[in-house]
Amino acid sequence: MGELLGVYVFGSVARGDRDPRSDLDLLAVVADGKGKVDEANVYAHVPSGLSDLEASISWYGRRRLGAMFENGELFGWHLHQEAMPLFEAEPVIKELGTPAPYRDAVSDVASFEKVLSGIPQQLDAAPENAVYELGLVYVCLRNICMAASSKLCDRPDFSRYSPFRLNGFPAVPMTQDEYDLAMNCRMAGQRGMLPPSPVSRSLVAAIHRRLAPWIAELRHRLERD
Amino acid sequence: MDASTRRTRFEERVRVERDFLVPVNRRFGAAAPLAGMTASAIESWRRRASDLYIEMDVERVAKLLLEAAARAELLADNSRDVFEADRQVAPDGLGGLKVLLTSALNVPD
């Protein structure tokens, strides 16, 4: 049976920007080599004021978490900036200190750019899958901008609206309504919310056409920096 | 695990998800789109599709989708943060399920 070392909340609730779309991101840190614990043991540490939120648990062993900080992985920075303890058998996150510098921004952006580049072909082949493809636009764009924010902003911006908060770079060519629509598509695919309707192939293709050159320029900017 | 491995896993996850979403949405997408391959998304689709397509075996399709998601370890992946490294995509053994799904949907490959 596993051993629970810590339970932390991160994400919008930890940032203090909870809204009706928020869920509860939990990090459960367990002792290495012993497996997980019963989820009920994690949920037992959630305060009653947060218990109405849909929760999801990210499980990590202490060794893997340490490697994440040592490697300067973006998720390590995410936890470093936001993780708030709900329970600690040991101060796991605090003991890890500050993560190493994040150095993978360009390659991470390029990877999500690659996923995005496949969307037009997918829309042509399966226009009925437009909800999924628009959700993919959201998750790629958000992650691209989280990675870019580590270079363009004072500190990485993990908020949902990071694409609208990049410093010193032209505004993302997407309205907030379009972005919210894409986010709702992603949430439908992840949390089972009702998919937005209608989402047309032509709308997704138009958004993609505007974003692709902007993201390429963003990557070039990161390469130059 | 290096960063390139994590990125490859996300790309592989997208490929596996599309593999199952596309045939379902070709059949149901206009009225009851399947938005993702998590348990919540499949259950949401099952409820909507059951109301609209009484002539189809929606329950069987939903079970096949859940089985595929479980085998590919998609269910354990909340995927809200693709930079998380400990998430696996295990596409092995999905071919048989794809055949069964195609049969259940009664659509050509």
C-alpha cells in the first residue's frame, strides 16, 4: 500500500482566479516504489469549501517530482509557483527549492505547432470531428503561450488566458469569444460538458489560418531570444 | 524521461484519440458529437446519442470506447497539462477494438 507524503492544490483555485469553469487540480505526492493510495485518502484533505468542485489528481512519486525540478520542466515551475499544501507529512515541495531554468520553450512550442499543423488535413478528412479539433487548438495554443510566457513575461503564466497576456509580442489573432469556444470544446472532451453547437469546419479552419503564422513568428522570437 | 519523450506521448495520444473519435463522429457527429475519450466525455456522448439514435446500439459503442480508452490509458490522463510527464499512452492492442467499433457503427474502414 502506498504512503501519502503530501496533498497540494494548484491551478486556478490556488491562483485565486477560480470561476464557474474551474475544477480542483490536486497533486498527490507518494513515497517512491509503493504505488498510489486510495483516492479517498487524498480527498479527505480537501476543505469543505472546495468539495463542490470536480477534482482531478496528478500522482507523483517524490523521486520523479525531484527530477522534474532538477530538469527545469515547465510543470515543475507550475507547481513551484502555485502549489499550496492541503496536507504534508513532509514539506516535499518546499524542500525541492527552485526548479532549474526552463530551457525547452522552443522545442515545446515546435511540438505543439506540429500537432496544430495537422488540423487542416484532419478537418478535410473528418469535418464532423470539428469539436475535437477546436479543443486541440485550445490546448496547443494555451501550452504554447505558457511556454512562451516563461521567456516573454516576468514569470511563466499558467492561467487559462495566457495567450492574451504575452508581453512585447503582437496580440494573439483570436477573439476571446473564439478562445472561450475552443476552451469549451476542450472541456467537453475532458470533463463531459455539453459540446458547443454548432462548431463548423470552416470556423476552425479560419481560426487555424490566423494562428499558424502568429505561432511561427512567436517561435522565431523565442529562437532569437 | 526527457522532454522529447513527453512531447511524443502527447502526439501519440492525439493520434489514438482521433482514431476512435473520427468513425464515431462520422456516424453521430452532426447531432451528437463525441468530444473526447475520457470517461466523462464518453458518458456524456452516450446519454445524448441514446436519446437521438434509438435504432443504434449506443451502449455497445460506448463500452467499446471505454475499453479502448482504458487500454490506451487515456482515462487516467486528465490531460489538462500536457507537460505532465508521467502520463502514458499505450496504443497496443487497440486494433481489435477498432474493428469491433467499425462493425458496431456499421461504417466502412
